[in-house]
Amino acid sequence: MTSKPATTAHRRAVGHAHALLNDLADGGIGLLQAASLLISDLFQHYGLAEPSQISRDGSIIASEWPEPERTRTSTWAQQTSVPVT
């Protein structure tokens, strides 16, 4: 699905998310959940849909990644116990 960016120019966008430091330090699902929240805020500020590569539940959506990033991301996800769909 392709999203059409907003036509209004913005100098800056701000995203807010709350996360436990332990979740971020583990580098797994908690880190992806926080990243998804921040990226979604930024995307929506510019009139785009949520990011298609990661979900809010902290999983990787492999089909949305181009190669070679798909392989690298899937390998990282396996190493950190992050679900891949």
C-alpha cells in the first residue's frame, strides 16, 4: 500500500512514547514497540500511514523489508526473540 504524503510543509515533527529502560536495553520486542510508537507519531504528522515494517506489538513484518535488509532483520529478530510475521 502506498501512502500519499501531506502537502503541508512542516519544519519539524515531534513524537512521544513511554517505555521502560529495561525493555529498551534488551533490544528486542520492547525496543520495537517504542520505535513503532515514535515512528507512527512522526509518520502521522506528515500525513502517512503507520510504518509497514514493524508492528505496534513489537514484531517484524518481513514481507515489507527489501533484500538484503529482510535477511539481516530476520536474523537479528531470531537472535533477540522478536516475532517475525
